[in-house]
Amino acid sequence: MKFVRSLAFIALTAASGLSFAAAPELKVSKSVTIDASAATVWEKVKNFDGINTWHPAFAKDQITSGKNNEAGAERLLTMGDGGTIKEKLLSFDDKKHTFTYEILEGVLPVSHYKSTMSVKPAGKDKSIATWSSTFQRKNTGANPGPNEDDATAEKTVAGAYQAGLDNLKKISEAK
């Protein structure tokens, strides 16, 4: 009987491993050098309830639970097309100019999404803003449908990061 249980356990473990292997962990990281101090750029991106002030895809950003810039805060983002994304702030470090958050639910083709935004000095009146994440595609099955594959998930996230960072650079360098 122990042998049968062991075989059943191994089979279940292997099956769940195959399901996970079908959707590998993906990574995207984008950076931009900005002709403005790290403090100046950080002031533009740091507020968890303020992505709509620098990212062109977002029309609205509101805290729905907790306090802004405190771990545990949740926000609801509304995109220009009406789609929404609910996110939770995991950590916030004002001194180190970094915060980490996760997506709880939303329209993006991703799951298990965890992201970090950081701003670092890069010389006199220069900084580097970096937005990076790990995630899986939303459809974690072995045979995702059209526009549900890894490439689509990576392309969507990379495009969102690039659009945001490009605009952050533009507004941070404006005199």
C-alpha cells in the first residue's frame, strides 16, 4: 500500500511540475538614462497613487486600501481604454528610491507578476530609472491560445515599460 501511495504522490508531483513547466518564469527589465537628478526623477515616480501622472497609458490611479506608499496599499489603475489593473504595494524605500508591487488582477496577459521600480544616480544631474519584473503568461496551460503565449506577455510588459520610461524621461527633462 505504501508503494502505491508513493507512486501516486510521484505521479501527482510530476503532473503539477509539467503544468508549471509549461509556463516558465519570464523576466523583463527596461532602463532609461535621464538628464535629471535621481531625486527629481524619484519625485515623479514614487507615489503609488500617481502612475497616471507620468505613464501615458493610465487615465486614473486610486488607492483602494491602505495608505499611499506603505506596504500593503492597494491601487486600482484605469487605462485610457477603460481596462483595469489591481495592484498591491509590497515594499517602499524612499531613501533608496525603490518600490516593489504585484498585480492582483487585471487585463494584462500575465500572472504571478512582481515588479520593481528604482531610480539611481548616474553622475551629476543624471539618473537611471529601471523598471523590471518577473511573471508568467496568464494562460499557464501547456497550449496557450493565440496572443496568450510567452512572447505576447513579454512584448506587452516590455512595451508598457518602454512607453512609461520614455515619457518619464520627457517630463523629467522638460525645463
